[in-house]
Amino acid sequence: MAVRLEKMNADEYQHYLSYTVKHYAEEQIKSGNWEKQEAISKATAEHEKLLPNGEKTENNYLFTIRDGQQEVGMIWLAQISAEKGFIYDINIWEGNRGKGYGKLAMEEIESAAKKIGLKKIGLHVFTQ
């Protein structure tokens, strides 16, 4: 098994956006941060602020994670300073979890970060 990262195209980005807005809204409701009736609009607004030009937003790198031709997940790396990046999101799609794709994707994103001159990558992990 080997994975590769491919820049998201517009269709993949729209699929990711609809998934992540819903998921992020649900997480904010569960944590007590947002009320249900406002969650989708707030999640949408936050993503529009972070990615005003979608998958083409400068200093943001949104990748589809592939094993061969199969899409197994996605990862989003943002360059937050000249030498530092932050992984805003990594998700291995259901049915592909527990197979080592996350570890392999992290190795690939580290390589991609080095290519753009980043020396550090941050990540915040939330428990479910």
C-alpha cells in the first residue's frame, strides 16, 4: 500500500466542503459551543473566511489522499508563516480507517511541506 497526495480539484473540493461543514457544525453542537439552528451558517462562514477562494486559496494546500485510483481521504495544510504550517483537517473516509492511511498521509504531507519551505507543522487533535 502506497498513498499519494493530489491537489483537490473543484469537484473534490465541493464534496469535501459539504462534508466538512456538516461535520464541523455537528462537533460544535456536541461540544456546546453552538446552537443547532445556527451551526451550519457559522460553520459555512468559518470555512469561507479560511478558504475565500476555495481550493485555490493562497497558502492553503488541499489534497485528496489516494491509494492507486481510490480516494481514501483528504488533508488540508495551511502555511501560516514563512516556515510554519498547520494541518487544519485530515480525514480518512469510513471504510478506509484503521488501515494505516493516516500515518502514510502524514508522511506525505511532511514531504510536501518541506518542498514549500516549511520547517514545522502544527496539528491539533480533537477526541470524539
